[in-house]
Amino acid sequence: MLQPCAGTPYRVLLCFSSLQPASVEASSGTAARFTVKATGIGLSYQWQYNSGASGAAAATLTITAKSTCNDWQYRCIVTDGNGSTVTSDAAKLTVK
């Protein structure tokens, strides 16, 4: 579900564009990529999996698929220069 842009004419608008992370199916040992696209100024990204943080800080998260990560959920929290945040939908990693 897309989250709407929030703000007033005096604030920087932050919203997800049409790109939410999609679920990924990958073979064990191969690269799996999740991508978000947000609109705003001074954006920073923090990817999370299940309840932990991945440490990744870009619009695209690239990880090596491992069987121990099968069915994990990934989402991204995007923060703009004013400190406003939006959280993406979760996407699932399926490891074959």
C-alpha cells in the first residue's frame, strides 16, 4: 500500500513514488535486491529485516540469499532533511 505525501506548503514533502520493494525469489548464494523510490529532499534510507536493522543506507538493498534468511521480511524507512519519515511495505525473500 502506498503512503500518501504528507506536509504543508511550508514543509518538504516526502512520499513513496510508485516503487515499493517487491518480494524476491533467489537461489542460495546469489544476489537478492530490494528497491524503493521516494520523493523528497535530503533523503536517507534505513533497511530493516524482520525486527533488525540491516545497516544498508541506500535506495537499493543488495544481500546474498542464504537458506537461513528464507521468508524474511524487508522494509525501508526513508527520512527527509526535516526528519519526516515514511515506511515502505514489507517484501519477502524466498530462498530456493
